[in-house]
Amino acid sequence: MKILKPAKAGTLESSDIYITVYPNDGEGINIKLESIVMKQFGSQIKKVITETLGELDVENVDVVAVDKGALDCTIKARVEAAVRRSSL
């Protein structure tokens, strides 16, 4: 799936994550993460984002994620929603 325009999903409420995706020109997957649990779960959050993008066949995207303690299933849902919105 190709990222055609910037799109976002999620909220800044507790136990959620705010995902914004931007198109990039062949630079791969770049993730900028801000999280209240960065030290404990930062690598797991990035892993879930990367795996979800892989499942959606997204190869070139800039992702900005602001996490407020979201579970993996929430992270996956927000990434998928943002990617689908960006490809319309």
C-alpha cells in the first residue's frame, strides 16, 4: 500500500496512541516515537508499528507516534487506520 497523503488516527487520551503517517520518497520506514513508557516498552511499540506496516505492504513512510500507554492491539489498529486513511 502506498502512502499518498498525511493521515492520522488515535487520541492523546490515556491508554491510547496518536499515529500520524507521512509519505516519503523511498527513504524506508522512519519512526519517531514519544511515549510515557519509552524505557520499558519503546522497542516493543516500534516493533508492533513496523510489523503492522509490513503486513500492509507499506515500504516508505514517516511515522510519528505519541503513546500514552496503549496496548499492542490498539497500536496495531491505529497504525492500520492511519495507513488506510492515507491511501484514499
